Amino acid sequence: MDEDGLADAFRTGSAEGVRAVYERYSGAVFTIALRVLGDRELAADAVQVTFLNAWRACGSLEPGRPMAPWLFTIARRAAIDLYRRRAHGPEPVEPRDDATITLPPSMECIWEAWQIRIALDMLTAEEREVVRAQHFAGLTHAQIAQQLAVPIGTVKSRSHRAHRRLASMLGHLAEVAA
Amino acid sequence: MTSQEWLADYLEQGRPGEGPDAPDLASADSARRLRGLLADPDGWAEPPVGLLAQITATIDSERAGPAAGRDDSRRQIRMRRTVRAGAVALLAAAAVVISLVVTRGPATSDVVLAGTRLAPGASATAQLHTTPSGLAIELDVSGLPPSPPGSYYQAWMKGPRGLVTIGTFHLRGGPGTVELWSAVSLADYPAITVTREPEDGNPASSGQVVLTNRP
């Protein structure tokens, strides 16, 4: 489903629309909630609050307006609200070190994390698997080929294609001026 | 080579291009930062299974009546928090037992470390051996993922006099035993923690504790 179709389906408030939007964006919402809250349980709360608030506010999503920035605003607000509540609440926070940083990340950092996650989720499953193994697990192409039981040439072509796509989706963040 | 092709190559290979097509330093810095973010664990994390079902159930309930739906949503979040609070209480109780063993134990001790919310599936046992050179610590770690490139784990001992680092490691060869060394004693520095650290040249703790023997 393209972005317009997704927004239309969501705007109707139907369960199918919510499901489709969740499948497209829940990873990105979870990523920025984790970035703000540093806690999987609280981040899950933030995802739940985000999608419920978005569903309740779906009437404010105007036709033709891109959905991702609209949802980002709702998600960021949900995470920051939980962050503030945790900071003032009685529940113990993460075991603290002397040098614990207590400020939430900047708006730019959260926006960057959001866009990177969306770009990763736009890759095909095969491309994503290779990019994950390379960057997250730190594996070489040869190791990935061994792990996935595919020829190294296949890994190289998937990697090449995936990074071209990532560069096209994320180029504006890198501000590369060759 | 276009700037987009340069970026794709850099993201894939991690080597900045040279010659007339190479971008300026600021652009190369941006690309380096972007590549680092591709290794960020938060960027690959998946929300818990079953969350969509909870959301759609709340929506269905709210369709039936707004007040009932909001109550359901709050109840589900409260339930998750109750379970979480129970887990924290268990961890605290375990830590009390551990600290009693540690403070009253012999010079050679075993200390159990539990994963925090940043690494809930992780655990470790530290075997401490007194040697003429200091405290030799064998940290047997399980359930902790390898640190992504650009980051590492750092172990610490902490007490009333402050914080002392006892070593760094990455686990990229798989789980196993890490050898650490300390010049300070467990009696004076009873808290042992492991933090996740970015490779940013900053020697201070990031505060991102993944393993600890304290609640």
C-alpha cells in the first residue's frame, strides 16, 4: 500500500487501516521511544499510546498531507510525556551511574533515528537481513554468506543494492556535497 | 561519481573516497555519523509481539464506548507496569542476598550480575581471585549481544570512594569469559556494573548500565 493509500485507510479509522499503519511505522515509533526512554517496557507503552492517540486524532490528518511527520509528532510527544512522568514518578529508573546523562535526546537526533528506521524498514527482507548482519552484528560479506548459506556474490549484490537505496533515502541527512 | 553514489559506497564499505570526487570534511563527518547510526541497537529493535492486538482491542472497545476504551488502555499499561514492578522487586531481593554474601564472604568470591532493562536477557557471574598484583576477575557472560562496531562494553567497580574501571570488551567472538583486573577491593567497591559505551573518546561512564549486582 502506498503512502496515500495508507493515510486514507487510517483516516477511516478502520482496524485494517490501523493494522497497515502499525506494520509500516511501529518499528520507527519503537526506535524513537527507546531512544528517548532507554527502556523497552516504557517504549512499548509509548508505542501503544502513540497509535491510540493517532487513531483518536485521525480526523486531523488532512488528505494529501504526509503521514510520517504527523505520526512522528504524536510518537515523540508520547515518549517525552512518559519520560517526564518517569522523571517525576515514584518508579525506580535504570540503575544510575555517577555520570548518567539524564537529558532526553535532541529533536534532531530523534528525527534522524526515525528516518533511518523507516529507510531500513523500506528495504526488502533480504536486503535488510544483509544490512543488519553487516552493521549491527559487524559481520563481513564472507561471514554473512556463510551464515545465510548463500554465495558471497549474492550477499555482495544485495548489500550493494541495499546501500544504494539507503543512500537515496537518507542522502539529505548526510548532506554530502561532493 | 555522484554524491549519492559516494554516500552509498561509504555506507557500505566505511572508507571515505579520495580524489576530486571526495566530499568535504563536514559531509564526510555526516556520512560517518550516519553509518554509525546504522549499527545502533535501538534502530533494529522490534516492539513486543502482541502489542498490535492490545491496540486494536482498545480501539474496538473504544468504538463501543469511549470511556470504556480509555479504561481498557490504562488497565493494560497498568498491568504491564505491575509485572515490571514485580520483576524489579525480585531483582532487589536477589541483590540483597548477593551483597550479604559478598561483604561477608572470603577473599575469593562469586558475584552474580543481572541484566538491566537495557539488556533484560543478560546475566553474568564474576569470580574474584585475590592475587599479589590485584583482584583477578573472570566474568562469565551470557545473553549479552556483541557490542556493535563503534561501541564497546566497560566494566566498573563502584563504592563510596568513587568509580574505578576494570576493563573493556566487545564479545564479538561470541559469549564467553572475560578477564578483568582490579586494583581495588570488593569490600571498598562493592558494586560491579557493566555499561555500554560509544567509541567517542570520552572516558566517563555513559551511564547505560547493562549488567549490575545492585538493584
